[in-house]
Amino acid sequence: MFITVLEVMMKVASFMKFQVQEEKIDDFVAELQPIVESFLERPGVISLTMAKTGDYEVMSCCVYDSMLSLKSNADALKESIAIVLPMISKEEGSVERYLGDVVAS
């Protein structure tokens, strides 16, 4: 695998938007704190914030110290959020993810 300098040197942010089933939103929100606390212990994770941005919408912002850290934590992230995935809306587009280099913090 070829690793670029930017993958090691530049902070990166991952934003995820979850559309939650109406009847599951309270359970979804209740499960978030343990997920956040656990994931913050991962190497390379600088911060993780979850916000309720709509009646049935939650967004996350996770900042990593590098793209390499984001990639190496991908499986751990999937495992961390597995408990809430059944609560996600079944409609297409109910989970969206955006990545970007951190330009100011």
C-alpha cells in the first residue's frame, strides 16, 4: 500500500448524517454517549461530536489526526455504531458521509 505525506500529516474530518426511525430516535440518542466515549479511546481520534439536527436526524463530526488514522479506524467505527444501525431509517439516503481536510480548528 502506498501512503502519501498528506495521509500522515493533515487532520481530516468525517461527517455522517443519520436519518433515524421516528419511534427509535430516543433509543438512538441514548446509545450515543457510550459509543462516543469508546471511540475517543482509539488512536488517532481527536474528537467526536454527535448532534441532533432534526426531529429524526443526528449528525456526527469526527476529527482524526490524519487520513491514515481515519482509514485504520474504519472497522472500529463500523463496530462501534453497529448497535444503532437497526434504528436507522430504511429509506435510501438515510446515512450520508462526507470527508474533508481540516482547514481551521
